[in-house]
Amino acid sequence: MQANLQAQFLQQQRLNAAAAAAAAAAAGGDTAGGVVPGVMPGQTPNPPHPWQDMVRMQTKQPFNLKPASSEAAQKTLRQYERRDDEYQAILNTQYKRHVELAQEKKKLIEQANLERRIRSQNPAHLFGPGYQSFGNGKTGFQPKIKYPAEKKRKQQVRFNFSTEALKEQADKEECLVPIRIDLEIEGYKLRDTFTWNLNETLITHEQFAEVICLDLRLPPSLFVEPIAKSIKEQLEDYNLSAATPQETDELKTIIKLDITVGNKELIDQFEWDIGCPKNSPEEFAEKLVTELGLGGEFKTAIAHLIREQIHVYKKSLLVLGEEEQQHEPSQMGNAIRDNQQAEIFTPAIIELTDAMIERMEKDQTRESRRKRRGTRSRRSIVTSNDLEPQKTHRTGFAAPPEQELTDEQYTGMGYDNGMSHFSTQRKSAIKARMNIAAEAQQDAALENI
């Protein structure tokens, strides 16, 4: 170890001596030529600085390093060398980590930029083509993802009302009017029941009709105007008979419920006191639905049917006057009913099959046709006993036929050409309509006779 240090010391002395000789030769040549480095011709050079002589002295006569002779000096020298090596190793490790981190961040930035370009140019390449089984097989071209903003149908319009308008509407008294929509236009069949606030001033009938068309995916050009017209006509009819009959202690009527929602049918009847202002159809419907464990669709349907029958009963009293009131049934003397009456005044829930629902649809269609023919042919006054409550069906039929045909065309198509080219559901629909058309033709023939 000591020999190596002495060899390094001698080599350093030789290098210092060679550098000093070269510097002296260069300085002597410039001085001999009369040129002083750093001084322009004709100028007097500045006097030398005291430190310059010391620097030249050190250059010409370098400092002689003495090797570590004692054991303590050698131990200290080895400790310095070890610490220098450890520090250099730490610096190398830290530098390597910094380089690796910079390269990793650079790769992440490049990957993010690439994903951004791919997302803007071809979203399907990043998110996948979607479900490709059964009917959605490969079509040979790159699929395109459609976002909600690219839908064909019109997006729902949000109503923005001021706070003052909302407060003004909230201060008005609520008067709910039962509305029943039953339309059939170009193969589309719409049946719905709801209540409308008679004092509503914020939302118009046309706006409400547009919302219905948007929710049920019906063509607005066909249904907006008929729906708004039907609502206006029923509101006008309610205004004509809105006057309350003469107040009595009790004015009771029988409310009959026949509501079908999905595959469940609710049948019930009960007495209702019209003259009691505390009776609320909505509260009664909520309690009844909770007790029977039915869904929310039954709640609104029950409240609507109660209000509708109350309106029909009040209207009949106003139209017929005292003559009809004399034919009212007498009040019961005993509140206890016999078994037969108790069974009638007990709610019943019936589970319906698809065949039963189809038969009910046919019966309702035939009944509506009879009522329309009877309205056109008969001009006599109908008493309140003849005004049977209408049935409420919420079965969810909204699809139009592929080709709108008349009843005669359907009948001829079924008997002449057969129905082998239709699917099973289509065959059932054709058979149902053929039966309805045949029954309608028989009814028309009987009336002509």
C-alpha cells in the first residue's frame, strides 16, 4: 500500500514539473518577442500582483506530499478512501434511480397521449366492440359506439321555472281532475289514466303530451295534438259539472274497482261518502295498496278510478236533478251484511295468464266499439244506473303492427293465404284480430236486421 502511494506521488511530481516547464517557455517566448499576454501594443502593462508570484512559485515548485508514515495517519487515510468510495456508490445509485424514474414517466406520458388520440379517432378500439353474440355478430367493418347525445329520438326537455312562479303555483288550491286517454292511431294503441290539476298554469297540455310521447316512444307528430285535445275536452266537461250538489248530511255512492296491471287484477267495491271533505282518494289508495301488498301502479289507478266515478255520479245528479235523486237506493238500516254481500264487498286479487289477458283485451275492444255505435245511434238520456264504471287496464301494449290493415284485410289474409310465414307471436295477434273482426261483423249484421 505504501509503495503504491509513493509511486503515485512521484508520477504527480513529474506531471507538475512538465506543466511548469511548458508555462515558463511560453512566458519567456512572449516576453522575448516584446509581447505581453493580455496587453494591447502601445499600452503599459500593469504591475504584477503579489499573488501572481506566489502562483508561479507554486507552479514551478509544486508542494511535496509526504506519505503517511505513522500507523494512525495510514488508518485515517484508509478511512477517508472508504468514505469516498461509499459516497460515490450512493451518488451512482441515486443517479440511476433518477434516470429510471424519468424514463418511466416519459413512457407514461407517451402512453397517455396515444390513448387520447385513439379515443378521439376510434373509441371502439379502446373500449371494445361490445356484445357480438347471436344477432350482434361481426359485420366486417369497424363498429362505432353511439353515445347518449347521438340518439335519434329527441332528448327530454327540462322545464325551468322561476322561484316566484313556483311559489305562485304552490299557493293555488289543488283540484285534481281524472283524465282517461284511449287512442288508436295508425296501429298505435295508447291507454293511460292520470289526474290533472285544474289550476295548473306552468305546464301546458301540449308540453305534457310531448313528455308522454317521449316516455312511451310514440311519434309526436301523431299523438301530441290528440292527447292535448283529449285533456282539454275532459277538463271542459269537468268545469261544466264542477258545481257541487246541494249539501246533505250523507251522500254515499258505491265505488267499483276493476284494475288490471300486468298479470294481476284487483276487483273490489265499497261505499264512499261524497259529502265528507276529509275523504281523500289518494290516502285511501295508499292504505289499500299497502294492506294488499300491491305495486305503485295500483295506487294511482285506484285514486283515478275513485275520482272518475265520483265525477260521473255528481254529473248525473246535476243533469237529472230531483227526478234521479228520488230513485236513489234507500239507506241501510243494519250495518251488518250477509255472507253474499260480504263476499261482494271484499277485495279480490286474481292472477291472470296470457290467454286471459288476451281475452280481456278482445272483450274491452268489442265493448268500446259497442259504446261508440250506441252513442251515434241513441240520443236518449242515460240514467246514472246505466253508467257503469270503466275498467282500467295497464298491460303495457304499445307496439304497432308492422303493416296497418283493416279488419277485412286481416280476415282475408288469414283464410286465403294462411299464416305460415308469420312467427308464433304474430300468428296469435292475427288470430285475435280475426276473431274481433268477425264478432264486429256479426254485431253489425244483427243491428241491420
